[in-house]
Amino acid sequence: MSDGTVRFDVSDGVGVITLDRPRKLNAMTRAMSADLLDLVRRIDAESLARVVVVTGAGDRAFSVGSDVGEVGDYAAPWDFRNRRDYCDALRALRVPAIAAVNGYAYGGGLELALSCDIRLAADTASFAAAEIKLGWIGGGGVSALLSATVPAGDAALMLLTGDPVPAADAHRMGLVSQVHPSTRVLSVALELARTIASRAPIAAQSAKANLRAARSMGLEAAIQYEREMQAICMATDDAREGRAAFAEKRTPTFRGL
């Protein structure tokens, strides 16, 4: 039995994923990784939530990444390379994801936060690509995601030193969108999630897909992809409801159809 778990709660279209292993700073076990992968599949397949907030249990850590004590349990480096990775899980999520970083986001915890679409931080939070201090580097996308998020020099500083970056500096470099008191960061993230959940779900998922495409495609291809996604959205019932609500001067009711 794992001594940690991944909790999921949902209300009014907003799901909250809580990494629940506070006595180990929410370090991810292999069992927790498998649970997160399965949970993400269910969220998408069963439309369990329109938006997801990811946070850590307790007031010390968002997550410090993989449980280092389990790293040596893999039979060979190739098995480690082919592991079921928790960062892959969050990147596969179709609905928008908000990280409410309530403490340490180190190693794979930084990668988890980077795998979300929006990051809000507590004023007590800190961020580190700490693996280099242990003799390896991150493998959950940290180099690609960090270099796409912050200036090149800041990315290099984090990756080459492994030293922690406080929330204020993370905000300055664009790693997080907002910083809030530690007692409020989750409530602010939930308020933001409720706002996004009130928008048309297909349009929100399309906007997320467009942002991902813009990172990996050339300009003209990305614009064309956006135009195709726009055409799909325009054909939905939600788009017709949006136009009708605008004409009738009322709040639209979006159903994800």
C-alpha cells in the first residue's frame, strides 16, 4: 500500500486534484503516478470537470517530485525511462489546468506546475530544478517547458544551479502569473477556475490546444490550425447560444455541445 494518495474533488464543473502526502512534502510515489494517469483519463473520458486545479496537501509543499527512495527500485535505466510519468498525465489533460503552488515546487514538482496552463503561487512558494544537485537532470519536460516560459538566462540559471527561486522572482521572470498570500492562493485559484468553467467548454479546450500548437508549430501553420479550431467551435450549440445570448442581452448557458 502506498503511504500517499491523489485526491479528486469536484463541484460546479471545477475539479481539484490534491497530491496528498504532506509528511513527505507530497513526493510522488509510483502508485500515485499511476493514480494520476488513471484520474486524468477519467476526467477527459467522463467529462468530470471543465477546469482542474492542482495543489499539494499541507502548507509546506506543492510537490518535491519523485520519491527519491523509489528511483533505485527500477530494474534498469530503460525501465526508468519507460515509467508511467505523472507530468505526462497532466500534459495529456484536455481541459484547462491551474497550478495552485502552495509551497515547494522542486524537481518533478516544478515540472508538474509547468505542465499546467496557468500557475498561481503562494508568497511562501519556491521553485527549483533541483535534480542537478543529486547528479541527474529532470525528465518530465523541464528544459522544454521552462525555456518556453521564462527568459533563456533564467532557465539556464535554474537548470544549471538547482537553487530555489522564491515566488517574487518566479513572478518577475514569468514562471507564475500571480502571487498571493499563502492563505488565499487556493481560493483565488478556485475563483479563477470557476470563471473559466463558466465559459464554453469546447472553446476553452480549443484555446488550450491552440496554445500548445503555437509552441510547436511555425507561425503560419499555427494560425491555420487556430482557424480550423475556430470553425469547429463556430459549429457548436454553445456558439449559437453565445450569439443568441449576446443578441438578447443575457448571460449564456454553455453545455459543452
